[in-house]
Amino acid sequence: MEAPNAPSNLASSQNPKPAIPKSSVNHDRDFLNHLEAYLAKRDGVDKLLKISRYATKIILASSIVPEDLALNRQLKSFESSVGVSRKAFRLGKFVQDLNALRNSCFDSREDLILSIIAYGGEGLYMFVEQFVWLVKSGLIDAKHSRTLQKISVWAEFFGYIGSISLKIRDLNRINEDESRLLSMIEISISQGLKYDEEAKKVQKLKEKRLMKRLSIIQDFADGFMAWADIRDGKGRLSGPLVISSAGLLSALISAHKNWLSC
């Protein structure tokens, strides 16, 4: 479903290929200041916990540590504790989805429907997860756990469907914008005009497209895990090692995005 790359018809026997400047990244930023800003964000800490949890699950699923060792029990306890801790970070996070939906601009009816599915699904998931956390913390009777988790995982799954659909549409728009800019650069070259601004915009679009593709991969990985939860871990490609690897992939991509954004 990925959008095709924008046509590259600039290179010809008459015109040289325009040189697109590489993005200027600030390599002088102090690492500790950057790390402090990253850890100050709720999502930053959450993704580090997610990485540690799924890395631990991979170790347990791969049987690297024998089950009769005390370390195996310690890793299981650690993984379980981190899972509960991550749910605490979702307190009130559903408001973020409500605001995102409220502040969105819709170019079409399809965008409106997909946004409701994406933000509504994730918002409901985040809202119900608060009660799942209260169950696991012992404040709510455990008999409600399965019902709450079913509602949560179905909402999460539909949220990812909407999110992936929206991001694929965004990719199509990015490709169209890039194609339009490349055509403008081609015209500028043929007329001997400068095209520095257009070239910078093309570079920004390339970076935006890369991050969008990574975000789609992340959503696919998380959606895959949600589908496995819906099926209670049964069926093909639902083994603990596969699911844990998908979780780690999602966590690494998300941590990378959060690092760049702070």
C-alpha cells in the first residue's frame, strides 16, 4: 500500500541533475542536555521502558537463560513490573488524542472518518488502559481484567488501522509535493535560474517521508501485536519471540522519533 516514489525526470542529456543539499543537523548540541530533555518527556521514559521490557521478553522467549536459574525468575519479575509501570504513564494520555482530533483539519470526508478511527481508537485504548492499570495495581477487582483488556486491545487495533491509512495518504501527498518541486527545479535549470529554496524543500520532504515510513512500520508492528492479543497468542506468527521482536522494533523506532523531536 506504500505510495510510489515521485518520478525523477530531471536528469536529461541537456540538463544536469540538480544537487539537493543534505540536511544540516546540529551535531554541536550537548548530549547530556539532549538526554535531559528526552527524559523529561513522558514518551521518552515510556519508550525506554518499552525497549527494556521487550528486550527482556526476547531473552526469555529465546531460552538463552535456562528456566531453572534464579535469573530467569528475576527477568520475568522485571518484565512484569515494567509492563505495569508503562501503564501508569498512560494516565490522562487520552486527552492528547482528543485534542489531536479536535485540532485536525480535514481535506475530505475520508480524512474525517479515518481520523475518528485513528484518534478515537487510540484515545479509547488509552482511556481503558487506565482502568487496566488499576486492576493490575489491585484497586479494581481482577474479575474485570479480561473485559477491560478486550475493549482496550480492539480499540488499539482499530486505532492502528486508521493511523496507517492516514499516514499512507500523507505519503501520497508528500510524493506529490516532491514531484511538483522537482518539476519547478527542472524549469529553473532550463532557464538558468537559482533553485536553492526548492532544493531545501525537497530535502525536508525526503526527511519527512523517511520518518513517515518509519512511523508506518511502527504502527504495523504494534498492530501486529494487538492482533496477536486479540487471538490470545494463537495462530501463525504469534510466537513469543516473534511478538517480542515486533515490540522491540516498535520501541526502537519510537525512541528514535522522540529523540529527534526533543
